[in-house]
Amino acid sequence: MENITEPTLFAFLLQVTILGLPPLISLIAYRWSRIPLKRNRATVLLAQIGITPTKELNRTISAKYSGRDYIWPLFLMLGFGAVTFAITHPFFNKLGIWAGLLPEVINIFGVDDLFPRSILIGHVMFYAWLGAYTYAFVLIGRRFLDNDLEPSVYYFITIRFALSYFVGAVVSGAIGHISSKAGMPFDTALGTAAIVAFFIGCFPEQGVNWIVATAKNSLKQ
């Protein structure tokens, strides 16, 4: 059983490939199905008001952006998503990739002798990644159905991934530390931090608001 459950590089590559397929498929489907549908609707509307579409007008209606305009936004989103997924995946996390990024004097979950803190925070940050991915999946689906899947959507998702990731690390780490200090059992504190990380992944602006409110309270402002 240990050989089955042990994280491997093959498992990571398979998972990151599967998770990377929906955004890629959404773009292909959008270019092949939604844009022609959008063009046909525009053509019908123009015909109803007595305008005969020309080749130039059809080209303008067909696509505001060419396929080339999507390459860098999509590559940036998939690349950043793959890197952030990698540093939370158990195969890389067990290598201590988070070591040195956290102050070792702060015992976040109150488990000095149980697990290295770098592995624990890496585990929690996977849920922040999952929250950001869930939001991205819903956003792409909504923009796809609205016939509005522009390159800027992928840029926005990349920025939101970064914000979710770093804000999630701060907030979930703080919540984990507060929970352990309040006397919560280890499993409860870790689970609470994971839930918070997922929520911040979906809504990073709420994490920023929490940080601002906490800072103001600490400064008596």
C-alpha cells in the first residue's frame, strides 16, 4: 500500500496534465464553436435591419482576436498554475521546498516534533491553489457561455492566482497559529487552516480585507 500512495513524479505529471486540459479545451471550443455562433447571430441581426454582410464585415464579426493573441496569456496562466501546483504537490513538498520561506521560530500548528513546518504549510497551500483553480474554472465557463472569452481573462486569472496564493499563505498560516494557540487539536487546526486557504483561493480580496482589519486592530486604528 505504501508504494501505491507514495507521491511520484509520474503522478504529478499526470495530475498537472489533467488539470491543465480544461482551459486549453475551453479555448479550442470557443474558437471553433462559440465564435461561429456569435458571427451567425450578428449576421441574422444585420439581415433583419437590411444590411448585407461583406467579407470584411464578416471578418470583423468573426473574431476580435486571432488565435495568436491567446498564446501568451494562456501560456502564462498554465505555466504559473503548473509551478504553484508543483510546490504544493506532495512529491515536491516532501523535499522541503517551503523551507526557508517561513520563520522557523513560529510554531504555526504547535507540532514541533510531528511534521516539519515547511511540509505542513505546503500541504495547506494546496487548498489555496484548489480554490483559485475552482474560481478560474467557473470564470472561464461563464465567459465561454457569454461569448466573451478574451485573452484578458487568462491574464486576470494569472494575477488572481498569485494574489490568492500569497494572501492565502499569510491568512491560513495566521489562522493555523491562532487555532493552535487557542488549544485546538492538531487535526482541527490544520483542517481549519485548509478551509480558510480554499476560501481565500476563491476570494482573495476577502483575505486582503482580513489582513487590513487585523492590522488596524493591532495598531488600534
